[in-house]
Amino acid sequence: MTYQPKILAFAGSLRKDSLNKKTVKIAAEGARKAGADVTFIDLKDFPVPIYDGDIEASEGLPENIVKLQELMLEHDGFLIASPEYNGGISGAFKNYIDWTSRPPGEMKAGACYGGKFAAIMSASPGGLGGIRALPDLRRIIASMGVHVLAEDFALAKAHEAFDEEGNAKTEFVQNALENLGKNLAEILMKVKG
């Protein structure tokens, strides 16, 4: 019996009509077609305060962070689409990473990330497709033990890349994103199976 990997898919954007949410949903479809069990989440459904060590010390981890950590721990890998804000990842996304990296219960810091596998991507209306955010994201999550796949994808002029339903308008974009999801699923099947 083939191992069915569990993959958590999300974008580092809170915007309702986020191009990165559309992007990661197509990659998630590629992972599903390859046999993975994929869960898409919207970080906007998990509101949290700005990370503050004093809040953590006095109140513990916010309830929504505990829920996110539980989801992350239940999954083998991540499909992550990051917007680019001023040449890096968004402050909101970094805030979620900072909170979820905190020790959940008796586990060590970064337990939600260590040993996981991830495929990363970005989308932007600009000509570079948000590519400047990807090295930041790669460095941050790799420092916590995530095995980030070498292949990533930056979608330029992303505001023109999707139809009204969020589907890719071209086979090139559809295939490139689905392949990210497929590759992650296949690697997890080999490693975890």
C-alpha cells in the first residue's frame, strides 16, 4: 500500500483576493492528483497579535497559534506561497512564523517545522513574480529544520494569470504549479513510505 502524505497548503498573505492563495491552491491540486491528502488553510482565519515575548510569558501561546501548531504537527509537508513586500516576506507572514516557532507544550522550539518538507512559490503583479521573497522564506524555514525543495516558482504578472474562478489561464502556469505540488507529494511518499 502506498503511503499517503499529508500536506498543509497556505499563503503568507491575508488579503481576501490574494494572488498567492490562488497560486498555492493550484499547487495543492497537483499534490492531490499525485495522491497526497492536502489541507488548505487561510491564515486570516487564525487572527493573532504581533509577537511579543511578554504576551507569551504572561498569557501563553494564543489559541489560534496552538490550533496552527497542531495542524502543522499533523502534516508531513507544506506548500507555501509567499507574497513579496519590499523585497522580502510580509510582516504578517513573519509574525505567524515567529509565533508558530515557539515551543508547543513540552516540545522544543521549532517542533512544528523540524523534519518537514516544503515546496515554496510566490506570485506578484510585478515583473519578478515576488522572487525576492523566496530566499528569505527558504532561509527562515530551513533554519528550523525544514527540507525546502530546490525547485521553486515565481509567477510574474500574476494579476493577469488567473480567470474569475482562480484557474490558471495558461497550461504553462497550471503545469508549473501543479508540478510543485506533485514533486512534494512524490518526495514525501519516498521518504515517509
